[in-house]
Amino acid sequence: MKVLFIYSLDDVQSTLKPLRNWTSMQFGISYISSVLKKKGHRTRLLVLGSNRFQKSKKLCNSFIEEFDPNLVCFTAAYSQYFFTETIARSIKNQWPDKFLLIGGVHATLNPEEVIKGPFDALCIGEGEYPTLELCSQIAKKESPRGIANLWIISHNGRVEKNDPRDFIGDIDTLPLPDRDIWKPWIREELGSEQSVLLGRGCPYKCSYCCNHAISQATNGRYVRLRSPQSILNEIAFLHSDCPNLKIFFEVETMALRKAWALEICSQLEKYNSSIGNSISYGCNFRISPNSMDEELFIAFKKANFDKLNIGLESGSERIRREVLKRNYSNKDFLKTVSLACKHGLKVYVFNMIGLPGETFAEHMETVLLNRRIQPDGHFTGIFYPYPGTEIHDLCIKQGLLKSKVDSQMERKEAIIELPGFTKAQIQNAYTWFNYRVYKGHKPLWFLFIVVVADKIRSNATAYFIFRNVVQWPILRQLRTYFISH
């Protein structure tokens, strides 16, 4: 079997090398590809840019003609679904014999909508073994049927809704993710910073996240962590090809289970000592009563961690508690940052602007907390209500969403109008966030460059013109440099 995976994203500068670095690799595709390759199937990847539709469509056609896949697999979050569906429909019109399968978050959460598209089947939940079974049936020239996790369109147009299978219990049994299929699409050479997945699932119930909905898609244990030895084996494999390696651990929080985290750090410390501490690490870190433990931060330092991503999201304790369902105090946040800084870890902070019920005064609490700690970097965007999340339903209930959410300017443009925080104020808050946080700590001339950059980013017309005419990458590189220094 020949299987083509199609992955898309917005804001690509070129269809030749659309991904800037290896942290852009998508794990769902990578693991499915590894499982298929292990059974002798051939896989290839096509990365498209939804902001370059005509070039993407032309590239897709050439791939289909040259590779001639038996199966074409798509994945899409909500913001990319319309583009994905359009590309799939084009393929189905030109090559009606190609079997089209879609999976991912949007298909899992909205199967009744997605199955009406041009696809022959959709996958709910994890896709490794359903895709493998599908390949086996197609290879035998059978009409696919009876595959757990898949909704399949039969020849008479009826939808066969197969029951879901349990979540994969032991994810150590999966082969290492396939990185080879990503090499043609990434501008950086193999090396620099790589992502390593430590587990699947999340036990928390944040209202803006889809994890709580995905966890209900089937039975079995949703939160699963890889063993320290399995993780170390992957790191050693990567290090054999990339001596100058940085690794970011993809997991909802490294502090999920203290004993597990400490054992990983112990293994990394031993491994690092054998290679001269040439690998540095970073991870996500969620604040909780059990995470504010100095023993964890000491272990991070010994294992050569150099950065943590910490979710503040809002500086208002009320917004975090009542809207986001994140129950920790500002004092907890400051203590966590203090522990990280004490042990030499850089801190990067997640923030959202314009949350339901938020006032401008509460937004300024977010600004002031960031200003107080002076983060080494931050990931700040305007609140975007993703369908399938609890907070999206809240927005509908409160009458904040009058129509279907536009994904064109996802997290850059104000979506909802609030009584105490208008769209214009939200947009202005996004534009001036860096200035308000770093004024007096960063060069004033550079702050104004970043203000201009964010102003352009948040206007669809200006963004299009600047990106395509004035070489947006130059300004983006300046902004990235500023935020990270």
C-alpha cells in the first residue's frame, strides 16, 4: 500500500519548505506512519499552506500523479478544516478511486459534520491501528468495513458507524515517530530543537481545551505516560544523528506525576554526564499544589533543563477560577516562577486576551503580572472559542457568538464583544501588550517595532500585503529575536 498524508497550516512563506523547524512536526501523522511502515507500507507526507491555495492545490495534484497513493489521509483542527475539505474535494473530483480518510481533533469532535464532506471514512480518536486495518482491507481489494474507530461510507451511501476501540493502553508499544517523512518540508537541518512526546491525554478540565471532550470519545485510560527508558531510547536515537541537540518535551505538564518526572530527570542526568551535557531540555509546566516542589526544580537543573513554559492565561484569579477552570493563585504563579529562576530556568508564559467575562482592568492584571516577572518570552494571543470546547458553548449560551467563528485571523483578531472589554480595546491590548510588559526593560525603539509588527499581524489586509510584498520574514525574525532576548 502507498499512503499519502496531507497536513496543512496557515501563514507559510513558501510551499517548498513551509516549516521553520522540527518542533513543527505533528505527532499523530508521525506515529501512524511508523506503524504503517513497520508493516511494510510506503508512506509520504505533503505539507500545504492554506494561505497559498493555488500553489498548494497545484502541488497536491503533482504529488497525487507522481506517488499514486492508494490511500490519502488528512488531519485537521477546526481552523484548517475548510481548507482541508476543499483540497479533499478537489482530489475526489479528479481521482474518484482514491480512498480518502480524515482524522484529528475536528473529526473526532464533529463527526456528523465531517462525514458529510468528500471523505470515504473518518477516524474518531487514535488512528494508528484503525489506519493499519484499513490499509490491510484496501490491499486485499475488500470494501472497508467493521473497523473500530472508523465511520465508513458504504457503496450505497450509508454511513457505517463502528464502535470505538479503547485508547492504546501502553504507548511504549508504539514504534518511534517517523521523522523521515518531515525532512523535505523543514528548513532547518536535522538538529536544533526537536520535540519528544512524553505521553497522551490530560487529567485537567480547562474550559478552553478539547481534552475533556476527546477523553469521552472512547473507553480506557486517557492519560498515559511513556516509561523513562522508552523516552531515553528515543533521545539516544536522536543524539546519534544530531550531536548538538535541544529537546522540548511535549506533555501537558512535566509535573503530572512527581515520581515519574524525577526518574526521567535522573536518567537524563546520567545520560548527559556520559555525553558531556550537550543536550538541553524544556517542557510545559502546569501550576498545581503538588508542582510547587523545589525537589522538581533541583532535578530539572541537574538534568540540564533550561526552560519552562508556564500557563498563566489570565492574571485575574476570578477569570482563571470561574471561566478557565484553572485553580491556582497569583501567589502560586509567582512562587513557581521564583523557583524556576532560582535554579537557572528561563520562563516562557502563555497568556490570553479577551476571555468571556473579562474586563479591561482584569486584562491589566495579566499585563502587570507579566511585567513583574519579565518573562524570557511569552505566547500571547486573543481568545479564540474553538468548537467542541466548554468555553465555546459558554460563549453561545451568553450570546457572545452571533455566527460561525471565522478562523482566518485565529488568535490575532478579536472575536467577541464584552461589556467591560470591547473588541477595539481587545485589539489594542493585543497590539500594545509587549510595550506594556517590557517598557523600561527593553529598548524603546525595538518595542515600537514589535507594536507595528503586532498591528500588522492583527489586520488581515495589511498582513497579506506585508507578508507577500515587504518580506514579512524580516520583521518576524526581529520580533522573535526581541521576545527571546
